[in-house]
Amino acid sequence: MDPIRNPYAPGAGQRPPELAGRDPQLEAFRFVIERIARGRPERSIVLVGLRGVGKTVLLNATRSLAVRAGWGTGKLEARPDQGIRRPLGAALHMAIRELGHPDATAVLSTLKAFVERAAPPNTKAYDRWNSGISAPSIAGRADSGDIEIDLVELLTDVAGLAADQGKGVAVFIDEMQDLGADDVSALCAACHELGQQSLPLIVVGAGLPHLPAVLSASKSYSERLFAYARIDRLDRESADLALVAPAADEGAAFTPEALDAMYRVTGGYPYFVQAYGKVVWDLAPSSPITAEDVAVAAPEAEHELAVGFFGSRLERATAAEREYLRAMADADADDTGTVPSALVAQTLGRKPQSLSPARDALIKKGLIYASERGRIAFTVPHFGRFLRAQAEAA
């Protein structure tokens, strides 16, 4: 098959040619937009799921809906080593520009003061980060140094600007679980205040499955602030559609047996559907693509995943952390993705307390998470299977 016409697109946050199986989430966001447009209060939204299920793609798709509705939008990716002021400031600056308010000077001045408060007081002018905001910075609003007070004041002002125009603002935060504890607390407090005042600003966050626990640990009322949506692997019909529709656009097809084989190897995970689809297309001699074509292509697809998707993550772990990961994989022979912490310690012949440093480091690196009390899970689907295959090949 012609590789130039290959329609499949495995990539980080890259929208697939057919965004299958996500209509309920997109429809729910349209509902939120319509309610806010009518002055109705609505909760912010949190998307949670494993790596490779398409959270970032869905985050971008919802942002497109907000843009088409005339809203101001901004997006940031949280990082564990970075406070929220600068990235959120840049996102809100974009949102204010998209609103196109004829006189946003006062809000921009508040925003600039909020951003510049991130720099230590003794920082020299030439070392300060340039926010790109042309308005003068005015003291006395969103610059107290208390992130919770400042964020409430800033988001209230931005939301008021949008309300003046009969529009809304949506702030999109990817990797939301990596926000610092103070920033999470401030964000929850701001969303709480905005909801009480029925102001047209919402946060749409995406993160790993333990994100709800992170929010709950910050504010006891967080479970009432957000509408949580779990993003999981695709069902069989949606996974088939993700393969069949792009192929049909190029005049190609899959046999039913090929689709059976593709679902078995991908498990319905969106990233795997695209990764296997791309390799199968390139190696299949002609249409329709058959189960034999899938069997021939599977080893190459698995090799590419082993290097890029799985291997790049494993390389971030130290020797002790890799030992812990492999013990998790051995303890999870049924490939459920979640195992008791005590069983991992038993597999290694160690006391659970002695493994806490490796466990905590892997959680901070986003490779595992605490799925529930006393249990841990991989953030990457099929990671245990990959580790067991790697051990067998050694």
C-alpha cells in the first residue's frame, strides 16, 4: 500500500483522522457551553485516563469547540518543577486576546502583575521573564504573593471581561496531576468562587487516573467542583471505525478477520490503534487488508512501540526503579495493570517500607500511580506485558 497515502497518525496529542468513540464527551462539553451562554452555572471538567487513550486529543477537540463558540481559550501543560503563574498567565493572555474586548487594559494590567509576582523580589530586570503583555503592571490586584488569593482575583476579573461580551473563557490544563499542591488548592478555590458567582469561566483539565485523588486531597469540596469523565480504551465498534473510516477515504478496506486481529493486538487503546494501523498499512501489499497482513506487521509495530512508547519511559527509571517495575509486571501475570504493593515487595523478597523510595519516585515520574489504598498500577497500558517480554528476550 502507498505509504504516502497512509492515513493513520500515531503521535503525542496528534488528532487521529477519525476521532472515534468520543462523541459523548464532546456532546457533554457542547452542553456546558450552551448552559453558560444562557447564564446557567456549570462545573469545570476533568478528563482522566491512562497514557495513550487520547486525553490530550480530546482536550484539544473541546478547545476547538470553545473557539468556534467565540470563547476565549488558553492552554498549558503542567510540570512538576514549575509554578502555575507563568504558564497560566500565558494561557490567559491568549484567552483575553481571543475575546477581542475593546478595552481589556485593566485586566491585562492585573494579569501582568500576577505573572511578574512569580519572580523573586531581587531578580534583575533583564533576568525577568517577558510576559509579552504591553499594558502597565498595576499593584494591588492579584499580586499579594498568596497564590490562592491572587488566582481568585485574576480569574474573577478575566471572567468578568468575558461576561461583558456575553462570552466565556475556558482554560485547558494538560498533565494536571503535576501541578504543585499550593497551585491545586488555589485552582480549586478559584473554581469554587467562580461557580458561586456564576461567572463564565471554566477549567478543563486532563490527567492520570489518580488526578481526582490529588484534587480531593487539596480541597474537601473538589468532588463537587468538577465533572469527572474517565477516558478509556475504545469499544470494538469505535476501534473498528477508527481504522475503517480513514481507510475508506483512501479507497481501502479491512477484512472482518483483519479487524478481529487488530482489536486483539491493540486492545482498543487509541494510540495502539494508530500505531498498528500505520505499520499494517505500509506493509500490506494491497486492499483489502487481511489478518495475515496484520500478523506480518505486528512484530514491527511492537518493535516501534518498544523503542518509542515503552522504552522511552523505561529509560527514565533508575536501576532500583526498573527492578520495582519488573516486579510489578511479574506480580501482574494476568495483565490487569494493577497489583497490591505488598505483592511487589513479596516478589522482590523485601520489606514494603524499603521499597517506598522507588515507589514514590516512580509515581513522581508518572510511570505508576496509586490506584487505591494498598494497590499500584501502571500509567501506561500493556506496560507489564512489555516488561515481561523484555525479560524473556534477555
